[in-house]
Amino acid sequence: MKPWSIRNAVESDLDAIMQLENACFAADAWSRENMHFEVQAHHTVYLVAHLDEQLVGFAGLSKVPGNDQADIQTIAVSETQRGKGLGRDLMNHLLTDARRQLAYEVFLEVRADNEPAQKLYESLGFEHIDTRKRYYQPDDVDAWVMRLQFKQSSFGREPVVLGIESSCDETGVGIVRGSTLLANVISSSMDEHARFGGVVPEIAARAHLEALKPTLNQALATANLSLQDIDAIAVTNGPGLGGALMVGVGAAKALAVALEKPIYAVNHLVGHVGVDILERGKLETPTIALLVSGGHTSLLLVRDLLDDVELLGETIDDAAGEAFDKIARVLGLPYPGGPEIDRAAIGGDPKAIRFPRGLTLPKDMEKHRYNFSFSGLKTAVARWVEVAEAKGETYNKADVAASFREAVADVLVSKAINACLAYGVPRLLLGGGVVANARLRELATERCAENGIELRIPALSLCTDNGAMIAALGAQLIMAGRQPSSLHFGADSTLPVTTVQSL
């Protein structure tokens, strides 16, 4: 998690901006009048970074409408935060904005004696194209003129991106053009895992190997495209099952090399958030995202899809989907447990049995306000059934299923709503296969309406693991002018959500 937060500058930031401006640039500092004009101008974007309510950085971009060039006006980082990645973070935010405004080239000037800054800009793709002699006065120092050109294929038209997803038991291949969905084909190996009552990693990896080629062919046919029409490859490289991820990563690298196309290694969980772009053209931020699946239960604060995704909380034991599978076995229901418990709960009383809500007691909230735990709930349900059967009592399976489902949905929705209210975020996005659960969707709809929160639930075909979400995230990176990943990245089963793209 990044220790600082970045937002657009407002007029009330001016005093703190000028304090840092004078501290960083001394004789080269702008006047307050000039800075005020820049921050308020319609053709500029100025950002500020705060750490513990103290302004520790700012940066500005100028982009005149109708012009395909943009200029980095200034960037400043407090001395205490240098070398920690804040300058790069600010630059990435500005470059993303330049790309969104359809800039082709971005220019900046830097002192010839400022080697750390030069190396930062070069690492972002800038090149030294000119030198202005004795530009910085009174120090008599030259200025380097540096330029970044976004690749023509990235901005001249919306890129066609093929996405590969293989993090668990679904082989997904999706194709998008910019933010438009062209194909979303999923091959599930769920039936092969059913006899084991859960996902077996070795079986999942082998199933991906068998399914990738036909799934790819079907996606291309659905989109009416050939591999030569693809501009870039995107692939999930984590988090997920290591062996399963390796299959997708290997296939994506092979395609990228064979087709001589750029490759983007992206985060599976962030892909679930970015999928909303395919339904409404953009992702409204900030947003709270609740991702619930067989392998993950995560609560995210997304301030910026590409640059600022924060993990607020996650499961500390079983994921919600895993708990559904285990309770289904207890009730004698087949795998996968989610839809089976949904069916079994029909007609049941969700208030019949008060099962525990994990990590919701006051003593838990200080440390685990946004974390989840379903292990205790799973044990409580299993114990309840065991005691009833030991006594020879006949119990209502629908009541047990409905009460268990209610406990899970209550915890998930309550923590998500609390996060929205605490962070002042007026929208909630649901993602992951467990979103198919009827009571979860129903309860989220009710409580969001009560609290004035906009609820976003993508189509169920886009909620489950799929290649379209990976392609969509890759397309956003391309359109933001981000450099492709190298071929050196690998599968990372514990990839943190803060790493949107692996380089």
C-alpha cells in the first residue's frame, strides 16, 4: 500500500504548494501569482500528494484542447520522500491524464545537473532531444529538453487486445477493442473437480493446457478476427494457483513472441474491477470494490484503476466461496456449493438460526474492521448439523442453508457499506463468482439504497473469472501510454493488489 494519497489540486492547497516550491527550487521557484494561475487554468491538471495530512509532492501538466502535445510543467517532491517512488507515481498519473486527453507527445525540461530526475524520466520512456544553454539562471545551468512519444498503435485508434485468464479453474479468453467487448469465451473445468469437492491445482493446470487453444479459436471466431488483427496480449500473472497461472503466462508469452506483439502482465483482482468499463465505457472512481470468489474475498478502495488500488481488507482464513463449498458438503449437496446452497435455501427462513458473523464484534473491529473470516461460521454450521443428527432430530435443510447464506451475505455487505461510508465513496462494485448468489445481490441492493450508494454489478458472465476483464485492463494500460511488460515476468500466486501491472 502506498503511504501517500494523490488527488487533484484545489485553490486551498496553494500555500502548501508554494512552501514546497520554494524549498525545492529556491531561485527557480515560480511566483505565487503564476502558480495560482497554473493550478486554476482550464488547460492544466495539477496533482498534490499528501502523507499524514502534509503535502509532500505536487506536479502539473498542460494540455491545450485540440493540440496533440502536452507539457509537464513542474514536479516537486519533499526531501523526506525522495527515492521512495512518489515522483514516479506523480508522473504516471500525469502521463495517464495526457493519454486520456489524446496527447501524442509529452515534453519536459530538466536541469542538466539533475541526474536522478533524468534517470526517472528516461525510465518512463522520455528521451533527451535538445539542450537549452544556460537556461536556469542565476545558476548558469543548461536545460535538457526531453520528449515521450506514445506509440502510434496505442493512440491512433483503440487497441484490440486479447486477454488470457487462467488463475483458477476457468480458462478465459476475451477480446476487446478499447472499452468495447468483442468476445468473452470461458471454458470451465468445474466438472472435473466436482468429484473431489473442490479445485485440485494439478487438474486445473492440465485442464488449462487442453482448453486454451480451442477457447482461443472460439474467441477469435466470435470476434471475427485473426491473430494478425490483435494489437497486444494481456494475461493474468497473479494472484491465483501457481501451476494454473503458469499455463496462461506461457501461452501469452508464446503468442507475444510469435506475433511480435507487446504483452501486458496484469493483476487478476484489479481486472475484476476494470471489467465495469466494458459495460459503461469507463470506471467511476473512487469506488469501493467487493470481490468474492472461491479463492478470494477482498475489499478494495480504488482511487485510480491504474495507479491507486488499496487493499482495505481480505479473508484471514477461508474465502466466502470456499465456505459455501464446505457447507454444501456438510448438507450433502454437490460441488460447487454456491448455486446448490442458493437452491437449497429457497423457502428457508434466514432468521431460523443465528449463525455467527465473523470479525464483527467490537473487540475485532480495531484490527479487522475490513477483514473477513468464515472459518468460525463454517465450524458453527457443521457443529449445529452434527448435534442435530446425533440427537436424531429432523431439521429443515432449507432453514440451515438460508441462515448460513444470510450470515455470509450480512458480513460481506455490512463491511463493504461501512467502507463506503468511512471513506466517503458513493459507489460499490461487486465482482467474483460468488456475486451470482441471489441473497448477496439482494442484500447489497437493499443496503446501498438505504445509504444512498450507487451499486454496480456487472453481468454474471463478467463477474466470474474471464479473459475479457484482463483484456479490458490491458487496453486501459495501453491507452494510458504505459510501457509493455518485459518477457521476464513470471506467475506470482501472491501478487499484491497494489501491483496492477508486472513489468
